[in-house]
Amino acid sequence: MNRITISDALKSQFDGIDVPVEVVDAAGHRLGHFVPATVLPRDECPYSAEELDRMQHEPGGRSLTEIWKALGAK
């Protein structure tokens, strides 16, 4: 990814932004989008490794065959 270094004056306009925003020039022409580094990617797992391990070892549940049977599939 390419990188652009901005001045401190311009940086101050981005301070406090915590959601993605559209960036435009003075005439309103779209330059691009700014996504703050504090915005987490949506594909990160919300569970810790310990929680995932605990869930994996919880008893219960049904096999796929049992689910299909309960749904009336042949």
C-alpha cells in the first residue's frame, strides 16, 4: 500500500474521527475515504482463544443427520 504523509495542520482535522469518512477537496470532488486505525476489521473473531476452546468442548448439540430428520428431510 502506498503512503501519504500529511502536515500536522491537516492531521488535526482527522483527530477524534472514529468512523470511516469521505475526503473531498474544496470543490466537493471526492478524493477518497479515510478509515481510522482505531476501526477494527469486521473479520476479526470476537472471542478469545480460551473462549473458543471452551465452546468447542461444551457437551450437547445434534448431528447433521438428526437435524435433517427433525426437519422432515428424507
